[in-house]
Amino acid sequence: MINIKLLGYVLALIGVTAIMVRPQYTAGDYVSPSEAVLTGKAPKMQVQLLNPGEATKQYAVIFYQGDEAFSGLEEFAERYHVTSAHFTAIGALSGATLGWFDPQRKMYKKIPIDGQHEVIGMSGDIALYQGRPVVHTHMMVGGPDGTTHGGHVLEAYVSPTLEVMVTVDPATMQKRFDPATDLTLIDPALK
């Protein structure tokens, strides 16, 4: 016959040990900063120019249920020939993958966000690298219990909407490759 009290102690010890053991991350837990972003994953995206005729353009880029917002922002930047912009956003997601940059590995550690979350804040910029617009964005999301997670956006699946307000500047910003980090960084000296 199993001693229930002893079984309880053993299970408690296993639980404490599991909490104290530091996880070992595999290569699949990381992603290279240079990994390509697929476009065409935001078919419901709608764009409205808010101030026609102005040198500094203001756009509302709206994503809907099931759209993947990061690829959609890349697609927006290409379609509208954006060479310099900054943006903010609010909305909600059904899931996402954020990243934390590990300077030792020169890679982003994936942070999976599962289930419905509010986008508390999202901000970013767009600049040119090798003649193509590149989106760089971070976001903070909140879960149903009020816990928050944040990081570099790798992918974000919209549910029900994400409202991105984009300011496109008349000047061009350029990025350069930084071999020390393997990142593309904005360089104001490049024209």
C-alpha cells in the first residue's frame, strides 16, 4: 500500500526541484536577427492616408482577425515606399512570439505568448537597409490576470484588431550592419 503522506512529500520535492532547475535552451528557442520575414500574412490589412498632400504623411494601418501584423507592416512599408517612419499601436492578439536579444549568442531568444492578450503598447521604426524598408518594433502585452510580457516582435497574430498609427517622414533613414551584434542599426551618418 502506498503511503499517501510520503507520496505527497515526494511530489512536493519534485515540484520544488523543477522550479529550481534552470532550463537549457535549444537552438530552436532562438532566432537569428537576419531571418527573413514573410509577407502576405495579413490579407485583411487596410491602410488609410490621414493627411493627403503633406510632406510628413500620417497613415492608419489597421489589422483584423487572423492577420500577422509584423509581416503586414513589412508589406505596408514596401507597398508605400516608406524610407523613414515611426509608429505606435494598440489592440489585441490571439498569440505572438516576442524576442529578447542575447548578446552572447547574437540571437533573439523566443518568448511565446499564447492565448488572448491586450497590446498595451507597441512602438517601432522603419528605415532602409540595402535599399529595402526594414521594420523594427517592440511590444508589451497583458494577459487576463494582468501579467505583462514584452520584447522585440517576431510575429503577432491579431484578434480582433490592431490599430497602428504610422508617421512617414520626408527624409530617408539608413541602417548598417553591425558585425559586433549581427544587427542592422540605424546610422544617422548614412545618407
